Amino acid sequence: MLARVRPVAERTSGPGLIEAGVFLAEVAMIAVLVYAGVALPRSVVGRIVLVVVLVGVFVVIWGRWLAPRAARRLPPRPGLLLKLALFAVGALLLAWAGPVWLAVVFLVFSEGLVIAAERERRPLA
């Protein structure tokens, strides 16, 4: 017997597997930014500055406009586009600083998780 899939309105409000995956993608994004910041510049001071700037910009953008409890959270479509752009920039930095195959894997999984989470929260149509 097949289990009945509940519509979005009937789902429980607790975090699920996809939300946990998005959280891990956010943590991986910070790791990607740290790796890129350490790998790209030649000087130690340049590395420190780049890591602080990259991670700082990401945290500020995410915290102000994209976090679930952000005071000024963007509407669904602009928020999704900004999330996708941030993960794409992270993947580009990773490809520039390190193995391209890892950047492609990061991009596919992070973007897929973000899109799946948005579709689960509310229909995009």
C-alpha cells in the first residue's frame, strides 16, 4: 500500500532532512569561503583580510535578508535568487582556488538543497 503524501499545508512545522541539508550547505559555504580566502592571496595579511571580508559579507547578507528569523527577510522569489547567487559565487571562488570538480559538486548540492527547501516551504508558482 502506498503512503499518502501530505500537501504542504498539512505538513508538520518541525525541521526536516532538507532543512538540515540546507544548514549543512550554509556551513559548507563558510568553509568554502575560508578555503578560498586562505588559498588565493600570497601574503598572510592578505589571507586574513580576505577570509574576514568573505565570511563577514556572507554572514551579514544571510543574517539580514535570508535567515529564517531575519527582521527584514526578503520575499520568496528574491530571497531564493539571492541564495542561489551566493552559492554560485562561493562555487566560483572554490573553482578559482581549488579543484573544479569539488566546486561543481558543491554548486549542484547546495543549489539543489536550497531549491528543494523553498519548494517544500511554499510553492514557487
